Amino acid sequence: MNDATQILRPFVRQWAVLLTTYKRDGTPVGTAVNIVVEGDHAYFRTWDTAWKFRRISNNPEVEFAPCTPLGRPTGPPVRARARILEGEESARAGRLLARKYPVSHGVLVPLVHRLRSNKTMHVELRPVGDAQRNRD
């Protein structure tokens, strides 16, 4: 088991995380999102015009921490790199989210995105540890 898998293990049953993205000037912005964990990475979804999606497009360095449904952190943050998914990777992330959250991500969130004429985007999160960051 690699370091990222061990870091993510406590998040497997986590309902929400506080995702912190960064504006161009470095100001942090926190948003509660649902995640699903698979091995050494996690996924969440958003829509194409969401500010967090735009911030990730500009700066993929993020943090996430376990939180309450309203976004109050309940544990320490994990540094990660976000990657916007396309094609089959995106579809797989959507299926995993729908399996973990059958009502919200299986029905409601995709429906709301369609009704708003937004494109659903899936994002992968991979923890970045100090040792790995120094190798990059």
C-alpha cells in the first residue's frame, strides 16, 4: 500500500470534505464537496462554470480536510493536486460517486446540472506528500 492510499483510507467513509482552492492572488477559498475514494486518489464533481472549477484550472494545488455537511473542518487538511478528468475517466468517477451517493449524485446533482445547462465536470485529487513534492 502506498502513502497516498494510506492517507486516503480515513476518507473512504467520509461524507464530505472541505476543499480549499486558491485564487490567483493566493487567497484560499473553502467549499464542502462529496468525495469518493478509489485506491490512491479521490474524486468529486462540480459544474463547468463553478468558481472552484475555474480556480483549479488556474492552480491545481489544493487541500482537503474532513468536514461536516456544512463545511466545518473536523480534521487536518491533506495537500493534493487536482486533475480535471475527461472521457472514460470522467465517466468512471461519475459512476463511483453515484454508487456512494445514489440519491444525490445518482439523480439530483446530474439533474440540476442539466436543468441549469451546465456540463458536469469530474476532478481527481491525489495527495501530495513532502517527500513526493521534493521529487517532482
